[in-house]
Amino acid sequence: MIGDAYEVVPTFEDESFGCIQDPPTFRLAGDLYASVFYRELYHILKRGGRLFHSIV
């Protein structure tokens, strides 16, 4: 899938993924570190799924 994650993520059904890796560095993806975006990730993450968040 090609697109802006900020726009694409809300189109997925709830609990679509068992694992999600966070966006690249803040410098490259500032909007993707907003709490609104993380709430969207929570909705598409399966119960018991994992969100990997890198701190670089």
C-alpha cells in the first residue's frame, strides 16, 4: 500500500494488525507522533497485539 500513513491508517478496520512499528524519526514524520495518530493505531491493533516504539 502506498500513501500517507496519517491518511491511510484510519481506513483500516479495527483490530487489523497484530504488530505495528512506529514511524521514523520525529524530524521525518512529526504528525505521526501526535496522540490522535496513536489512538488510530490502538484501534487497528488486535487485542494483545504489540506496538513497537523506537526512541532514536
